[in-house]
Amino acid sequence: MAKTKDWNVAAERLPELLRRMPKAELHIHIEGSLEPELIFAMAARNRVAIPYSSVEELRSAYAFSNLQSFLDIYYAGASVLQTEADFRDMAWAYLERAAADNVVHAEIFFDPQTHTVRGVDMGIVINGLHRACTEARDALGVDASLILCFLRHLSEQEAFETLEAAMPYLGKFIGVGLDSSELGHPPEKFAKVFARCRELGLHLVAHAGEEGPPAYVWAALDVLKVERIDHGVQSTKDTALMKRLAQDRIPLTVCPLSNLKLCVFPQLAQHNLRELLDAGLVATVNSDDPAYFGGYMNENFLQTFAATGLGAQHAWQLARNSFDASFIDAAQKRRYADLLDATFAAFE
Ligand code: ADE
Ligand code: ZN
């Protein structure tokens, strides 16, 4: 495992180090960054009715018991998005928050089927999001790219139709993922469409082992041939799977506050992030749907470290893992790794 040295940072300086260290975010659903204020502003400008009378009332509905209870509200929130400017503004708001958290690289999920089903054209979605990513490079110093996700509660045929609609924009996204309701929708359901995406040279990732069993993680690896697993926290239930993930250096994009809010773990102190790191897995920390789960990147780091007692060495490992697990080239990975080491050196 990559390790330059043992970092010695005073405990009281750890929160500032967590905030300041450069990091990559690899698991963020852009529709999950839509804050209630923006939902209301877009509903008003697009004349879309929403069943809440105020920002406060909407926010108070964010009490979830599992993944599905969240998804129902998340898809309703996304219904206010109509124009290319809406998609650009949503992504821009996220990228500004990412920059404030010292996220220097982001690989951003989007759910086109949530929008195309409402009659919004694929071009409006992708062009709007892509514009924000392009602008962020110079204006915010954040390097961002897009990953198109297929909704697993829909059919593989619908995933193929989505891919077809996205073909004119192939240069504007770097990969595909699989999200939405996990239980009852195993990875195998999407074997053919992932094989086609692989032929097209797209990167492949999939949500697996968030609520679903280790068997879904195996299938994502062996059937879909994904390069990263999104969540994957159920993998600790299967020793052979843990060995496979460690040996093949398959990254897990872990989302602690999401896991807490969706009741995957009863308390943050019981989260298994330390176990994943101790087993030598390439685990990373991410925000998933920050507007719904109570925090962006730094909040995920700060709350998780406070609850689990992780230290500076873990912080360095998680940030380094985030760059190693990303889809950037080796030279850029090296530059980010050097920037990370310089930041830590300044804290010793
Ligand atoms: N879509 C948005 N957030 C998700 C999550 N945590 N799991 C599956 N699908 C999602
Ligand atoms: Zn997710």
C-alpha cells in the first residue's frame, strides 16, 4: 500500500487538517446536491408545483428509514429541473461547495432517466452539467467529470435506450454507473448494457453492497466488470470478498453520513470504515447526496473521524486513496499526491 511516512499531527489540529487536505470526491449524485432553497427557486421559475409550503417544511421531511424512503423524496425534488440553466446552476452550486472543502477533483453521477421520463431532453441535462464542469476548472480550480447512471429499478431495455440517447454526448461523460433501489435489482440485470459500455471505452462503476448482500458486490465485479464499487460496506460480511477487493485494489466509495441517515449503521461510531482500511482496502470518503444527508465532504470527514477516533494517518490514506481510485491519469495522480504530502508536512 502507498505510504510515504507516518504523519505526526497534534490531535487538536486534526479537524483543520481534514478541512484543508486536498481530496477527490468520487460518489456524489448531482441531483442529491439540490438544496431545498434551490428546489423552491427552480419550482417558482419553472412554475412546477411541489407538495411543500416552505423550505423548512421540505427539510423536515428529510427523515429516512431506508434507501427507498429517501429515493421517493429525492426523485420528487429533481422534478423541478427543466432547463439547461437549471442543470448548470445545480452543478455549479455543488462545485462551489466542493471547492470550499478543498475538493480538487470530482467525478459526478447524474440520473438522466429521472429527467428524460418527464420530457426533458438528454442534451439539456448533459450540456448543462458539462458547462458547469468546464467553468469550474478555471473559476474554482476544481477538475470535474461526469458519470451517467442507469436506474436499476427500470429495465435493461430502458438503460439501452438511455445509452442510445446519450451517444451524441459521449465526449462529455467518462463512464457509467448503476444506482437507485438496490434490493431485488441485482447487477446481473444489466450485464448486456454494461458489456456494451465497456466496448465503448467507458469507465464502469456500480452501487453494490449498500443495503444489498455481498453477492451483489461479487456480481458487480465478475458480471458487470466494474472498476470501483459504490458503497460496498456490506462486503465485511464475506471474508473471501474482502480478500478479493484488497488483492485487486478495487476501490470502495464509502459515504458515512449517507449510511447513517439511511440506517445502514445505527450510529456513526459503529461505521466499518476503520475495518475496511485495516483490511487494506482502497476505501474513500464521499458525500453521496449531501443536501439530504446533512453534509458535504468535510462534514463527512469531520463527523466520521470524531465518532470513530480515526487519526491523521487514516486521513492521509483516505485522501491518497481518493486520488488513486479516480479516473485521472498517472501524472495528475502524482501531482495530487505530492500536493497532499506537502499539506500534511505543513501540519507537522
Ligand atoms: N441515488 C442517489 N443516492 C443513492 C444511493 N445512496 N443509493 C442508490 N441510489 C442512489
Ligand atoms: Zn450513491
